[in-house]
Amino acid sequence: MIRDVSIPAIYMGLLAAFVGYSASFAIVLAGLIAMGATDAQAATGLFFATIGMGICSLWLPAITRTPVAVAWSTPGAAFLAANAALPGGFGEAVGALICCAGLIVLTGFIPALGRVVAAIPKPIANGLLAGVLLKLCLAPALALGDIPQLIGPVLLAWLIGLRWNRLAAMPFAVIAFLVVLYFAVDPYESPFRSNATWLPAFTPVAPTFTFQAFISTALPLYLVTMAGQNIPGFAVLELNGYPVDRQPLIRNTGLISLGIAAFGSVPVNMSAITAAMMAGEDAGRDPATRYWAAITSGIVYVLLAFAAAVVTSLASLAPVALITGVAGLALIPALVSSVSAAFSEPTQLEAPALTFLIAASGMTLFGISGAFWAVIAGAMVWFSKKMAR
């Protein structure tokens, strides 16, 4: 392994970790807080989510010798941010997170479950993902109307980064966010002047398990994680010529997700964006040595985990509209991609449209969130129209 180390792999691993973390930490925090987490509980969840993807990024590439890129479930966190808080508070949300991780583990052991998820028509799955993301993607525009003096510099930095390089857009936006925060917040209220530490307080949360939380939160979270992260992540590796044994990877990420879910962490899964960075030629000419890019990203993630308390403290000083606005910017590419894929079949437009609209509406029926009903309604229209033809 030591002989396989290369400078391009280390560089791409560092870049992938920075892009992956800066582009989505605000989404994870927004999702946890929307589910009723306190600042301490959100910091604990962010810490274990980062540690989880760091451990997987160290472990899985080392045993497979492939650039397996692991990330937290960004679409899942966006779903939590857009979903209504559960009646049982954050404890019930933690129970749903544990159930979701359990489903991922079962999928790793029972291939039939993976085939059931893969059997969901791709336009339906993408319509669900687009509907989940829409509410958070509207946040930058809403913030521009409420706090233009704060979100304006962030939007400008995002556009400059986008003009230079697509991957630089969110790092530029996060840097601008920190600059805005520095000038907009009283320095005496800064977390560096208070009792903030580099480690969160690891606030325990007693999980509550309910059927309502399983159907309305755990099941949709599982579906968007599998369809929005795992399946595209595997596709990127296969596209770059790497053999992928899906079941062990799903099983191992599921086991790590199950271990960290009890602390309020979102699941970890395969990543498509950072996989594309670390599996390509930019990570080294020899494909057999590019796994060091993923290992490097894992080392960085483990180190970044210890900044969870400070990151959460900084985020708590910012207006909620600013945090959700930054999170929404990070999700715009995913929204565009999912909308394009949802309406890619001209003969089947109604089913993904219905799925998208129900998921985006935020409705609940019998106490169950719209994400579940969106898949049901979309699948019924899809298959009935297919049978009619």
C-alpha cells in the first residue's frame, strides 16, 4: 500500500473531502435541527456522521483497493430538513434513523431488497428526490427577500466559484458565509470567546420507535439514500472501470450507519460526486493506486469531525434563513439532475410529475408524510399507464 501512494491521489483526496464537507454540512445541521435537535444534539449528530464517513472512507478503500467514496446521506438530510417534525420530538427521529440504518443493513444481507428498490422506475425515484429537495432549494431566494445584505455576498461568491469551476462554487460560498458571519455577529458572542470546545457534549437521546415514524420518515429516508446516493455512487465506480461488489459495501456502510444512528446521525452511503473526483485520471494515471485518494479523504473527515462543536456553534449564531440558504445552494445541482432524470421519458410524464408535486407539497395523510404517498401514487400511475399501453 505504501508503494501505491501518489501526490495526485493525495491532492484529490484532500480536495474531495473539502468539497464534500463544505458543500453539505449546513444541510445535515438543518435536517437535525428541523427534527427537533438542540444545538448540542446537532453537534453530536454532525460529529458521528463525519466520523462514520471517515471510518468507511479509510476501511472500504483499503480492503477493496478501489476509490470507494463514502459520504453522509445529503438527500436524506435534505428530506429531514423539509419534513415536518415528528410528534415525539428528536427521540422519535432518532428511532427513525435507527430503523433506516437497519433497512440498509438488511439490504446488504438480502439482495432481494436491493432489487425491490432498483425496481422502482428511475423517473419515480428522481421525482421523489426532486420533490424532497425543492423546499430547501427555494431557501436562497427566500433569504434574498428577507436578509439580502447577508445572503447577497454568499450568492455572489457562489456565482464566482461556479464561473471558475463547478466544484469551487460551494467552498467559495462557505468562505463568504464565514466572512459575513464575522462582520454580522458580535465578536464577544463568538464560540471562540465562550465555552465551545472541539468535542461536542455527546448528548444522549433515548430513541422512540413508532410505526408512524417508520413509514413517514425511516422508509422515505431509506429510499432517497439508496436511490439518490448508493445507486449513483456504484454507477460512477463502474463507469470508471472498477468492479463493484454491491452487497458487502451496502452491508458495511449500513452497519456503520446503525452504530452512529443512536447518536442522531444521518446514514452514510456511497457518494457519486466525490467518487467522480477520486476515480478519474486526476487522482493518478494508474487506476490501481487511486484508492489512496479515498483513504486520504477518510483521514481528513476524521479530523474534521472534531470541529463539529465549533461548526455548530458558528451556525447557531447565523440567522436560520442564512443557514438554509447556504444549504439550498449546495442542493441546486442535485435538483437540476433529478428533475432532468424524472422527465426523461416523454411517454411517462404524469407519474413523475405527481410524485414530485406530492413530495414537494409537504402534505401528510393519516400522520404519514407526503414522501411515502408520493411513491405510492407515482407508482400506481406509472404501472397503470404502462399496462394500458
